Amino acid sequence: MRVTCGALFFCLLVAPPARAQVFRVATFNLENYVEEPGANRPLKTIQARAKVCQSILALKPDIIALEEMGSTNALMDLQGALKNAGLDLPFWDHITGADTNIHLAILSRFPIVARHPHTNESFLLEGRRMYVSRGFIEDEIQVNPRFTLALIAAHLKSKLASEIADEQEWREQEAAILRRIVDSRLEADPGQPLVVLGDFNDTKDSRTLKTLLGRGKTALFDLRPVERAGGNAPPDGISWTEHFAKEDVYSRIDYILVNSRLQLHWLDAETYVLNLPDWNQASDHRPLVAGFQASE
């Protein structure tokens, strides 16, 4: 059978579009999800662990970065609890930086196809050699055969004062190292979708965030999720993610940043800060999630 140009044109017009896959990426500071008390970090109660699980289940993430995670045993405990409740995230990563008490971790529904952990990054501050406290996770996650996501997770120096060095300067130095890792990633593959997320412990107008966001072609975009308990977001766009009890301050210090390539796949309607009743039973932070759409 011969196909004419007209018939071929008609076939192109009626050809079905490529299917779109929606996936969600989240971040959550769990506030000491440790299995053994120590270093002024109390053991997380059974009730608090259950609330953490409830919060993550409400997000339905396909990938979640976790800050203030304990050992791999604690991570497996959470992974198992989520699976028993119907959310299976079988792939994981866990790193240990200079801080041996709390760590960074990833749980994912999709395979982690490459790992580039940063656990020994250092800098000079006031003549003293300092190390990035929690290190940085840098992973490549295969959402589907046609879409691989680069993910960098971080937990920068806290707002608590330190006898070693100024906490703000410490955090800014960590941010500068993180930005160099981002630049290296984008230089190696400018077209790869990239998300940078976690607890950056600083507000949007800080030098920390300005350093991370960058400028020009390699600039990152702040998705700025707002509060949602279900349905539509409230009109005032509440976006705080942490309650700092020491000063009784509510701030937005947890972020999901994306490069221009991933921004093209972003779903605003699937992006929010979770607001559950009694949210602070789980942590002093609230989790946030962003939705994306990838062609299959």
C-alpha cells in the first residue's frame, strides 16, 4: 500500500501525543530522627515518628530529601513504616559528613543510577580549617528511560551560635561550596534537569540564598511553595517552613530550587508547603513538595 504525502500529513496530525508522567520531589527536616539519644539530641518518640510518617504520606512524594536523619537503621525504620502504610520508596542514599549525629538521606521510588557524595568539603574561616557539617548529596535519579533528574540535597549550618566561628559566616562558606558543586554539574551537562533542595537555614534575602541562586544562564529558580492542607492554596500565600522556638520566629528556610531546564517541567498546582493539624508533633519544620511533568 502506497502512502501519499497527504495521507502521511493526516497521520501526523492524528498521532497520539507522548504520555506525560507526573512526579513529586519533597524535602523535610525531621528534627532529630535518631534512634539513640546523644549530643543534646533527644530520642524521637513513637508519636513523633508516626507524625513524620503521616506527613510524608500526605505529600505522596516520589523522591524525598531528609535532613536530621539518624543512622541508616533509622532510615530503614522510616522506609519500612512508609511501605507498610502504602508508600514504597525502595531506593535510598545516606551520607555522613563532619557531624556524626545527624545526616542527609534520600528515599526514592525511582532508581538512583549515579552517586557523587560530598562528605569532606572544607574551607578556611578566620584562619581555621572548617568542614561542611552534613556534606552534600549529589545523585542522578532515573525517573523514566527518557528523563534523568540530577538532585543535590543540603543541610547548611544551623542558626544556633557556635563557639568555633560565626554561624552566619560558616553558613555562607558552605553555600559557596554548594554553589561551586552546582556550577560544576551545570557545566558538565547544561541541559540536565537539576533540583537543589533542603534546609538552608537562611531567608530569601540573605547572602546565603543569593549565592545559591546565582545569576545568568546557570541561575536557579526558587519555586517558593505556599501553605496548603488540601485543595487550593490560601490567598495570602503563607510560606514559612520552620518555627525557631529559641526566638519564637516563623521563617522560610527550607527550599526547592531548580535550573531553567527543570523549570520547564514544573507544575505549580502540585507545589506547596504541607499544613497538617498538630504539624509540630513531627518536627519544628514543615515539609514542602514540588510537582513536575516528564515525557515518557
